[in-house]
Amino acid sequence: MPSTMEDVTSKTEAIEIDPKTGLALNNKSPIDETKQENIICDGAKKEKDDQESNGAAVAIKQEEILLETEPKTGVSFPVKLLQHGKLLNAVGLRKKSMLGMGLKIYAFGIYADNEKLKELMQSKIGKAPSKPTKEMYQMVIDSDLGMMVRLVIVFSGLSMSMVRKNFDEGLGAAIKKLTGGKNEDLTKKIMGEASDDIKLTSGSVIEISRLPGYVLQTKVMGEIVSKVESELLCRAYIYMYLGEDPFDKEAKEKFGHPFSQCSNKMVEF
């Protein structure tokens, strides 16, 4: 029998729709009511998760903007590496004498696992000295503590072959100081498979890290080009920055200054 207008109207009025949410308001089914509650709860949870995620992103962004500038080049370094958890302890400049001129090659920042450094100093140092000593720097050089030196190129005409030659010379001199001899095969490993075709413009970043287990890892613009396990190579690399004839004496002194503030109970970095 065909439906009358009254039948159609009565059936339509049995379900009331909320114009804002599109949900049925007058449906008395317990199952549908449960679904509606779940949808509302899921929406509230998503909004909360989004707020927490946005808050974390803001916190990270705020932490990333804390910088320290190397004064001779204007290059800035983050005071904390979020990915590695290491803190910046000193900034400096690597200069190279060519044709009677001191050319600015790269700015650098020395990062370290400061909690481990504190433990090292606490275990080795008795009464705090008035200024950093050679023995203190040597402890850091000889240790297996996590450290990283971030290099930011400032010399615009630098090639990968020039960088390789520079490190070969610097590491060679450091190894000779430490052992009295040469080890050319070892020094050549630090740049590993880095191609001479890599273009290093001003601002290019090279990161060389000493990892636990005396592993020296080299990254060129974010790509790992070598990973060498060698205690001597690790010691020689840190020696270039903290040894007797460092690339930048002011950077070495700044790195070591907190040593003079330490005691048996506390070491500040």
C-alpha cells in the first residue's frame, strides 16, 4: 500500500540530526549512542595529542635557537646538539698560512658529553688547580668519551682534496707528537671515501665524532664517509684541538677553563 504523507513525515521526524556534527540526536539505539561517545572522545584525544605535539615542537624550536657565534668569522653554532645530546664547550677558527697570508679555512665548535667529562674529572682530580694543566687536557685526549668537532667551511675556494691534504698534515703531525713516528696509512682513512668531486662552498658542514670504542666517524654534509676504529687516530684528532700546539689556543683555553673551577665533588662544564 503506498505510503501517505503522514507516514513519511512520522518516519522522518523519528531521527533528529544535529546540524553542527551531523550526528543523530533522537536515535535511541544503545550501540549508536556508544559510537557517538567514542567519536567525541576520539576527537578530544586527538585535539589533546595535537596540542602536546605542538608544544613539544615549540620547545625544540626554542632550544635550537640558542647559539654561540665564533667572533672572527660570524659563524654560529647551536649550544646543544639535540640529536646527540652533546653540549658546545668552545668555538674557534682554523687558519692556514698560504703565500704569507693567514687564510680562514673553517670555524669549528667542540662538543662533548659533559656528564661523562664530569665523571672523568671527579675520578682523576684531587684538589682543583688554579688553571688548566697539561695533564687535564691529556686525560680528555686519551679518554674514550664521546666528543664531536663540527667544522663550518668559510674559505669559499676549498676543495675536498685540499681538506684531505690539510687533515693528512695535521693528523700526521699529531701522531708524530704522540708516538714519535708517522702513520700515513692511518691519517688517510679519516676522509675515507669522500669524493674529490664534492663541492665545499662557504657554509658546508663536516662533522668528525669520537664514538665509544675509539671509533672516529666523519660526516661530510650529513653523509658518513668514514668510520675507523683506532685509538691512536682518535687521540691524534682530539690532540689537534687540545694538544700542545692547537689550531686555536683561545678555543683550547675556553674548553679547559672549567677545569680550574672543579673539585672532588663537582665539575662544571
